[in-house]
Amino acid sequence: MRVRADQIDCTGSGMCELSVPEVFALDDAGLVIVRGDGTLAGADVNDQGTLVPVGMRAGVREAAAACPGGCISCHDEDGE
Amino acid sequence: MTQIQASPSAVDEFISLGPLVQFPIGQVKALELDGRVIGIVRTVNGIHALGNRCPHQGGPICRGIVTGTMAPSDPDEYVYEKDGEVVRCPWHGYEFELATGRSVGGAVRGRVPVYTAEVRGDEVFFSWRRGATTS
């Protein structure tokens, strides 16, 4: 599963960071970023998003569902 | 709801939303742009562009009303301020400053997305550029 976050819609509520701080954070402007910068161990980023470690996928789905801005999207890859 | 066909191709690109007279003072005018709903609010002090998501539970803020707010005050004293500079979410009544998207009184963490809107001559221009107002 890969995850992306769209800052255009982000409300900066921080629900995602509270849910899965290993994957999400807020930047200096208070908007969501996905930790694809090496902070997320073994981060693998492509144009469909950042690869989410298996153990964090349920949390990421919950964060996407809870996001008031609706700005987090999850993309399942083949075989998931 | 009006659909704007031209879309900014980059965050910092401005597009025209039409003549200023199409935006009545004190109302949220919802537009669909690039697959997203935005609300344009003209006030006596300027023009603002909002995203359609309340930071509380994602309510459709562009269906809210433009209003003022009650300021903290002594018992039996009522102080109404910021008339026309606040939008109230239709779902739970939380209020947000139009200029910054911040919650009035800090009641809600986060903020309504606020984009860049400008009046040039008699025309309104918009871009997706966000303000960097950390909440």
C-alpha cells in the first residue's frame, strides 16, 4: 500500500500525525507531509506515493478515514 | 454551482474567476475548480478564498454563513465583533476567520484551507497558494 497527502486540501488538524506519527507529520506551515525523507525506515517513494510498512497500514487507513480535509489517499498495490 | 473550466496548472499560477460584481459582499460563493469546491467571500475589506473543509469534522464550510462573533466579555455583557469577517460551519457551528482560516478563540485545532485571492481592476483572480499560518 502506498499513501499520498495533498497539501491543497489539508486543514492542519494533525489527526494523521496523532494517529501514525511514524508516517505523517506537519511541516513548518502546519500542513501534512508523508515521511518519505528517510525518517520512515526503508521509505520507498514513487509517483503513487510512499510505501507503507505492513504493520502501519491499518493505522494509515484509519488516519485517511479520520482526516477532516480528506487529503490522504491510499493506493493498494497488486497482491495486497 | 458555477464550474470554472480554466484551472491553474501550478500552485502559484493565477486564473480569473470573473468580474468582482459577481461576488456579493457577505456571502460565500461556491465554485468548482479543478475538481475541488472553493468558496469566494467578498467583504468590505477584501476578498478571500476558502477550501470546502472544516478542520473539525470536514463539514462543507462553503455552505456556511458569513457572520461576526461574540467576543469574550463580562457577565451580562455581550460584545459582537468581526462582523463579516468570520464564516460559521453549517455542521457544528464552529467559527473561523476568513482571512486566516483559524478557529475563532482557538476552539478547533487546524484551520480552514485559505488560498490566495486578489482583485485586479474589476476582476477576481485566484491561485491555490496557501498561507503559511501555522496553527
